[in-house]
Amino acid sequence: MDTYHVAELSIAHGGAATKLAFSAAQLVVVADAGRKLWYVEIDGMTQHTLLRMFSESDDIGVAVSGITAGGRPFRGSGYFHPNVPHSAAAIRGDGELAGF
């Protein structure tokens, strides 16, 4: 399991792209039986309307793009899981994560 601090993170959903505002985010890449699984944990989100929108929707699929704190770009598709009470979210990767 490798963990990377995320400097920038954006999602695209329903034809609109949004740069996420957060205090901390980590990309976690897990190698399991020859496959790589990945997810992003996001804390301190200030976009409460966005979090509420995803908490009320069945359509949580997003395109993800970001840059690690070390400058490594990545992109992929995943599912946005909001945690409204904690101003946090997780994005569970679905398939390959380009850049890793």
C-alpha cells in the first residue's frame, strides 16, 4: 500500500468540472493479487453544497484528476462518497488510475 498527499483534486460530474477545496487529501494505491486498487480520502471540505448534493443522489460516479504533493498527475473514474457531518469524502476508484 502506497500513500500520497494530494495537492490538487478535481472531479467531473454531470458535465461540470469542480476543483475541490479541502484541508488535506490522500491518494492510497493498493497492489492486490496483481491488480491496483485505489481511493482518495478528503478531509476539511468547504463545499458543503456539493457534499449534500452527492449525499442525496444515486448518481455518484465521477471522473477524477489530481496532482500529488510530489507533482505526479493522476486521473481515473470513481464513486464519490460524501461524509456531510465531518466535511469529508472518499472517492473509491473504479478501474485503472492513469499515472500509477
